[in-house]
Amino acid sequence: MKKRAQYKRFTRTRIGNFLYFLFLILAGLFTILPLIYSIVTSFKPLDELLAFPPKFFVVRPTFKNYTILPELLSNLEVPFSRYIFNTIFVTVVTTVLQVLVASMSAFVLCQIKNKATSILFVVIQFALLYNATTLAVPQYLIFCKLGIIDTYWAYILPALASTMGVFLIKQFMESSIPEALIEATRIDGAGAGVIFWKIVMPLSKPAWLTWTLFSFQGAWSMTSGGKIFSENLKTLPNVMGSVTSSGIARSGSSMAVTVLMMIPPVLVYMFTQSNVLETMSSAGIKD
């Protein structure tokens, strides 16, 4: 009876559940307000964009902000298709290589446990504290020495050194893949390559799909960053930036560009969202 009383004591009532879910719904709606605002603003005519006080919703929606984009991009020095190709090529190659490098690195750190790998993993965790801005000058000097300025490698190589993927996938592998399974496979005569491709990668699918989402998002929005000067090698965010910097008269077109650019990452997220939740719940909190 005492245990039952304690159980009832810590159980939420219906009102408590209602308030709890109401708070979550309101918090969720608040987080997507920028997305909703971008979509709504992309359909506003110029007079509503200049209205004061500004209104959140559109009164007279128009597609002019979208239909005018081909005209704004018609006088480019390089064909628009070239920017599309550069973006797709850089995004696909960077995402695939990032996932492979992070997965293989995490597998090695999980399987080889000694002082050297422990120190290396500590370094990887400290590397999470640094952002791309702090590394811009050292990267530029290194790329000059390597001779890869104004090449696709200037986009791809910095992304391969990302430590976030190694951290996420390693934590997931340690928490979700039984060591006994790997040992049994090794006893049966399987090598490291077979274990990695046949056992580890299928079982760690939520982790590397999560990192695929993050990698795709970063690669899709990647700009030249002062390392690409040839127009033939620049990506869509660079050319779309010329539209967004045209002043308040092009605010609607700027939002239309923003909406178009966010569609691919949103689609990738919809495909990988369940794996993201599983990875964050199992790997993100494990010590």
C-alpha cells in the first residue's frame, strides 16, 4: 500500500499532462516561427514589406518574389547551372566523405583502447570548442602551401577534419554495439574491414544518418570563405547572397531565396529525424 501511495504521489494528473504538452507545443511553435516568417514574407508584395507597423501575416500574397528570381540571376557572369552543379557536387562529395571518415575514425577509437587513443579522444573533444572563424587564417595558410586555393578541395578538406561526427558516432557505437558481438565475429575469422562494413555500419545506422543530416546542412550552405575566387567554382549561397544584399526593395526576393535554399535540408531532416532522436538520446549523454 505504501508503494502504491508513493506511485500515485509522483504520477501527473490529467491537468498536469495537459499543461505539460501545452508547454511543449507552444515551445515547438516558437522555434519554428523564423521558418514560418520566412515563408510568409516571401509571398508579401513590396507595400506590405514597407508597411509600418509591420504585420506578421500576408494580406495579398503574390508569387512575384519567386518569378522575378530568374530575371535577377540572368546577368550572371557564369551560367546559373554551373552554380547548381558546384553546390550539388560539393554537397554530395563532402557529405559522403565526412560520414566515412567520421565512422572509420570512431570505429578505430572504439576498438583500440590505450593511452594514445584516450589522449586523442580528449583532443577531439577540445576541438569541439573551436569554430570555423578561429581556424580561417591557419587554414588559408595551409591551403596556400598545399596549392589547393581555387579548387574543390578548398571546400572538401576542412569538412573532413570535423570532430563532431567522430564524437557522436563513437559514443553511439560504445553504447549500442555489444563488444561480445564484435569479439564473436573476430573469433570466426572476420577481419577489421568485414567487421566494420558488415557489423558496425549497419548497427550504427542511426548515428551516421544523423551525421549525414548535419554534414548535408553544412555543405549545402557552404560559401567560398575567402578560399575560392573563381566564379566557375563558387556555389549557390554565393550567388544567392547577391540577391539578399540588394536592399529592402528585394526583401521579398531575399526571403524567397532563403525558402528555396532551406528545402533540401528540410527534406533530408524529414528522412532522418527518427535516427537523429535515437542518436541524441543514446549517444549524446553517454560519458
